[in-house]
Amino acid sequence: MKQAVPAEGRTDIAAALLLGGSTDEVLRAISLIDAAAEEKDAAALERKALLEAVGCGRSQSWDRALDCLALAAERGSERAQDQLRILGRVPREQRDWGAIRSGISIEKLVQAPQKLAISESPRLRVVKAFASAAESLWLVERARDRLRPATVVTLSGSQTIEGARTNSAIEFQLADMDLVVEAIRARISSATRLPLPLFEPSQVLNYAPGQEFRAHHDYFDLENRGHSEQLRRGQRIATFLVYLNDGYTGGETAFPRAQLSFRGNVGDALFIANVERSGRPDPLTLHAGKPPASGEKWIFSQWIRDRALAGGLQAHSNSG
């Protein structure tokens, strides 16, 4: 007689399926997570919270997402407990999960502070205190052990490691995400007034002393045949950077053609409009991630296209 897989085991299987990324694997993972969550498995509830927030296999709902997270916290999930405290902006010693959940305003959670213009040509905007210190630290710790050498899109259209970019990065696929990551993404959507289906997978970037990303454009070059495949999936119209730490020297984001540079404090953000208002790529957005002279630099990076990405997070979403 075939034994039923316990809820905890189903959650582990679902995590592996999400890493696979095919539609069938993701749909099976969703089914396993939902079934385990019905049995009040803490890990499954924490995963289901993300599915509710993203709208993966269901209509999107932050209310249901936070309710799932609070229940996961009550059932003993430390990941859920940490996320709930971070999103509720309460001290680590607080453990009344229902009270923390009740105190979270979804409107305030995803609302971005006002943007400040620092340049009109190129269009650059700064958002002070975009993320909390706790959110910033959480993102750093989520990325630290999974960093890989960062890549660039070559003239042939492939992605490869090049000397022009020596920093490390980690890309958040659905299996890697959580409610803190999705709250940051939702806040970026609010700040830019660009919907989440246009978002590429979010990244966290790390620059050790001496590492850099030399001057480059984030848009895809209309004249570059190697970029034609990327352009069929949409132009990269905007870049949104969140500065996650301090304690390093140097490391500015420099715009040589505009003769300016920016370095944010913890939680500050920089919005770069990679195209002009007409939609044409803006060559003045040439920028470089300068190397830290000492200490590490951590950045949350979000690229945004002008059309929804097939196979993205919203590919399995009923959120519209």
C-alpha cells in the first residue's frame, strides 16, 4: 500500500519543483503547497503566503498573504516570524503574531515615499528611505550564500562573464522569493507606476573591494543585432536600485556623460529612466557601478521592460 507523503515532505518536493520552473512543475508545486497548507504545515503556509501575494495560481491578495504568514508564524515557522516582524516594523522580541498582522497596513506597506528629481537629462529620481534597515538586511542575508559571478549580454546576445563586470549577483526566481522581496517589488511598482508583469527577476548585487561594473547602458541597443532577441521580449525601459548597506568607501553609481554620481544611504533608492519620454534609448543614462575601496556594497536591482515577460512570475498568475 502506497504511503501518503507527509505535509513537510510535500513542501520540500514543491520547493524542488519550483526550482525546475516549467509550467507543469510550478502547477504541481502549487498543488502540493496548497494541500500541505490545508494541514496547517508551517513551511507550506509560509510558501503559500508568497503565492497569495504574487497571485500565483489564484487571484492576488495581500490580505490572504499576510493571514497565511501570521498563521505560519503561529505554527512555528521562524522564516515567517522574521518576515512578519520585518513587514510590521516591530522589535525582534515581539511575538504576538496576530497583533503584528493586524498592525500592518497594506496600503502603507506597498506605498513608496515621494521621489526627488536629481536630473532631467537623463531622468534620475531618488527615493529616500524607500526600504527599512530590517528589509535591507533581510535581502542581504537572503543573497549572501548564493552569489555567483554577474553576467552581461554580449554582442551575440548570449549572457557571459566579462572583465567589464566583476561583481557578483543572485537572481530571485519564484522558489527564492518571500513576502519581504515581494513587498519591495510591489513598492517599486508603486514608485514607478509600472505594473509587476513588466518586471524582470529581481537581483541582489554584491561588490567586494575593487569589483565594479564599468560604464554601460541598461537598455538594449536597437542597432545591435545581438540584442534583437532581447528586444523581442521588450525594451528595458527602467532600472530601480535600492542601496542595502553602508560601511564601505567609494562605490558610487556614476553617470559620466551627465557628470554626476549618487550613493544612497541604507534603504535609499535610485530610479533611472533608460529611455526618453518618446521611448527612444537615452545614451545619457550611461552609468557605472564604481568599485568600493574598502568594505562590501550591496544593491537590490530591478530591471523593468515595456511589455510583460512570458514565463515571468505572472505567467502562472490569475491577477490580470
